[in-house]
Amino acid sequence: MAAGTSRPNPDDPDADTPDREDPDGTRRAGRLPLWCAAALLLAVALLGGHGRAADATGDTPAGTADAAPSGRARSTGEALPRSAPTRLLIPKIAVDAPFTTLTLAASGQLEPPPAADTNLVGWYAEGPAPGESGTAIIAGHVDTKTSAAVFVRLDELEPGDGFTVERADGTKADFVVDSADTFAKDDFPSDRVYADTSRPEVRLITCAGDYDHDVKDYTENLVVFAHLV
């Protein structure tokens, strides 16, 4: 079952979070910006030491093997060489978004994608690339100052749903959803979410739960777990 998210009360006059049910954005003027991806500690150790950022062109580092040697098709679920992601496609929830790279702030928290662009996802570039062995992290806003954002419907994904990551080397990495869960931000299971894996996996992360007006943030994170097929 896909993890659900509870939304702020639209009748609350103090609400300062966008109305996600208004796709035209006509009722969202004057709202406060929100960072609604995972502002969580991302220890490199939990990522298995994958500290290889893609080069400036987004190409696979020199010396990396081809996705499949000449004359041999890639086996189902077989890891791809490192290549920066360029676009995320999730047909079920109408996501067709480009990538930006994310880094860690001095505090150790994941920096957010730019809030001004509601159709943008971020990849933690010091970790594995989507399709590469290990756990790749993709984060996105659920809403922003002006409108609903790229991951507003992420809670609709269920086990068996598929999505694709297009990559700079021209390959496509296809994933299938294993599960989706919400976790309280003050009790986030970093070991489960960020731990290194032997097969290529992805975590899609955004905010969920109730909106806390005092701290101007949501109380939970929604995490979608998926693996390469």
C-alpha cells in the first residue's frame, strides 16, 4: 500500500502551505516557501563510501566499463556503469522532470533543489547514480511557495509500479517500486533508507504528514523504495 500523506486543513486561515488540490495555482499567492525534500543527515558511511561525483559533463568517469560488452545484453537487474541522471519519468503520477545535483550543507543536511522550479528533482551526487550498484537518493519538493510540486502525487505509488531514469550516457534505468512508507522526521530510520545495497536501488523522498506552522515544515518524510529491473 502506498504511504498516504495528511494535508493541512484548507479552512485554516493561518495555513501557509500551498493547496495541492489546486493545479492551476490560482489560490496560492502569498504563501511561504517550503523545503519539502529530506533535510536529513546523510552520512557518507551509510552510503557505502560511494563518494564519486559525476564529472562536469555528467559522463561516466574514464575507465568505466560499457553498460554491456559488445554482443551481450544486460541481464535483468544487472548494475549499470556510473552516469549522471538527466530525467525522471514516472508515468503513473505524470512526473517528467529534469535533475539537478544535491550536496550536503555544512550542517550535514541535504541541500534542497531550488524552490523556484516546481518541476525539478535532485540527486545526491556523492552517492551512487541511479542504475549503479548501491542506493541512489532522489529528492523533490511536494509543494512550494507558488504551487504543488514535482512529488505532490508520490504517495500514489504502490508496489509493482514502474519508473525510468534517463542518464547522460544515453542509457535508461528502469525501476520497480518495492514499498512506500512514511517516517517521522525526528525518528527517521537512516540505516534502512540510506544503507548501501548489493543491487542497484533508488529512494524517492519527499515530505509528508502534518504541516507544523511553528517550524514551517512537515512532520514526516515519505520514502519510496525501488530496485533496478
